[in-house]
Amino acid sequence: DDMSFLVSSVTAQIAANYSGIATLIHPTFIVQRDASGALTGLKGTGLAQPVASGDTVALPSLKIVDAVGDGTARIESWIAVRLSSVLDADAQEQLKREITEILEDVRVASDDRVE
């Protein structure tokens, strides 16, 4: 899901503890997933102009998701990060745990803002 503070929260953690970021990519896609959450379909938004993080809130009003077909499509915002340094296996696992915690915290904060 696209939520406020995702990119800033993830990048702040990496910058503070893992020597920074060499590349950050944050695309928005229209996706379809099965009941288990496995990806079954993926396509771009089809918009001529890139969609910035947070803009996905407006995309359903543009009927982009409806154009995909059976109503199972949703808009997702993904984050891909290439670190400035190479991490050993232990540091990789630690970073995965930290990012998972950060994403959970952002979800809680985002849900609080909606209510």
C-alpha cells in the first residue's frame, strides 16, 4: 500500500545505520494478487506523467484500477533501494528486521491518520 512517510522512514533508517543509499526507485503499479497475496498481474499506470508517492490516493478516482478487468486490481507503490555499501549476511538480516518494523510502524501511523 502507498502510505505517507514510507520512503522517508525507510531512507532515514538506512542513512543512519547503513552508510547511505546509492539508488532509490519508487514506482507505482497496478497489481493483482491472489488470496494468499502472491502477485498474479502487474502493469504500469498508463499515465503520461509519473505518479509521485502519495498521489496514489487520487488514482482510484481516475478509474485506472477499473480498467484492469475483474475488480481485483489495486494500486501499489514499491520501494527499491541499492545501498552505498555491501552488507554481510548478519547485517542484511538485521536490516530486513528493521525495515519490517518500520513498515509496521508506518502502517499504524497511517491508519491513525485515516481514522
